[in-house]
Amino acid sequence: MFLGLTKSLIRISVMGLTLSVCTHAQCPVESIVVKGRVENANPQSSVRVQLVFPKHKPGESGEVTVEDGVFQIPIEFVTEQSSIFTNLPTRCGRKPKTVIITLLENNQQTEQVFLDFAKNFKLADPSAYTLRSPLVLNAAP
């Protein structure tokens, strides 16, 4: 009888643990898609995008080569906000504060634009943000 009760308790414990793991919501991964064109681009032109979060914390970044004067680069970021208290519920509101876009010509910075995330980006679909207006960078002639 004692062995049967122990097996039942183990099964119930495993089921409870499985349910708690399955019901624990994870924060979504969202993305920012930066696309634009470069005036006077040369074959060695590239664009680097850097996300900056509140308190000047650098985040995700990426770089793409300019092709035929245009570029498009998606940058994914995790929305989970970290907390020093592990027993608090997970918050999923992490968003960049600033997006830094740098034009590189032969690995030398020729232009840099700082965009305010809240003002310059809009939600294009449930998980992707795009620029509100076209972006044009100017390469050195």
C-alpha cells in the first residue's frame, strides 16, 4: 500500500511540475526592420544598426552590405525585462530607446543617424516594427 501511494505522489508531482513549466509564459522575440537607400553608394558601402535600451545599455546589432543603393536589415530582440528579483513575474515590455544607424564606406564611418524608437518606428505586424518614413543616407561623393 505504501509503495502504491508513493508512486501516485511521484506521478502527481511530475504532472504538476510539467504543467508549471508548460504554463510559464515566455516573452516574445520582436524585430525591427530598417530599410532605406544610400545616395552615392560605392561597392564597399555597408550599414550597421545598433539597438540601445534604456540606461544606455547596448543591445542587439547587425550589419548589411548596400546593394544597388538600397539596404534592408532585420534586427531581432528579446522583450523580456530582467529583474534582480527572481520571484517576480516575468515582464515582457523590453523595447529599445534609440536605434543607431551607421553608414560605412570602406570600413570608415561616413554618416550616423540616431532615431528615437517611440517616435520613428511603428508596429507593422504583431512582432515587427518598421520606420514611419523613408530613410536616406548620404555617402561621401
